[in-house]
Amino acid sequence: MNDLTKLLGGMGGDSDAAEGDEEGMYNMLEKIMESLMSPEILKQPMEELRREYPIWLAENRGKVDPNEYERVEKQYEYAEKICKVYETSTFPACLPQLIDLMKDMQTYGSPPDDIVKRMTKDGDKGGAKGLQDMCPMQ
């Protein structure tokens, strides 16, 4: 843990965090979350998800297990809520609400593979493909 705090402290965070100060570490993690959930990073991919879910739901009604269908419907509801926060709230004041919604959405798992594939196809301009390019898996 001490190595992690030193590493994170060296990333431009509070110097107290590098010394293991819990408050400094919390502040630094809060800044990281604010950055990752900023409209510039997350809004467009969430809007793409919001557009893709109704397509998947229409194509798969009656074709997939009812529990799976309900799980995806819940994801769609949360994508709607998250997009609405981005559209109607001021960032970063809405960050706690976004974090709560994202945590709740994650309880329903990952989006269906079909949605992920459509969002990351080569022809995509920015959005999920752009995020994938910015954060390649090792």
C-alpha cells in the first residue's frame, strides 16, 4: 500500500498522500474519479449506450432468457438516468450522484456483447472506440 501511495503521490496529487495521509489519498482518488467521470470522458459513451440498448432490447425480446432481458432493461434504465444527470446537472457538483448511479448500474453486469461490438466497431468516431484507443488493454 505504501508503494501505491508513493506512486499516486508522484502523479501530481497531494504530497500528503505520498506520505500515507488518508485524507490526502482520498482527495487524490476523488480527483481521479472526477476526471474519469467528467462529461468530456464519459458522456458520449453513455449516450451511445443509451442509443444501443433499445435496439438490443427490440432485437432480443423473446429470444433471450427473461432474466437476461430484465438485466439489460435495468442497465438501460441506468444509462438513461446517467445521461439525464449529464444533461441537467452541473459537473462536478453531480459527481456523487453519478458515482452512485454507476455503482448501481454495475450491479447488473456488463452490457451485452452485441452492444459492445457495435460501439467499438472500426467505423466509430470517438465514443467507446476512442476510449478503447486511449486505454488499451495490456
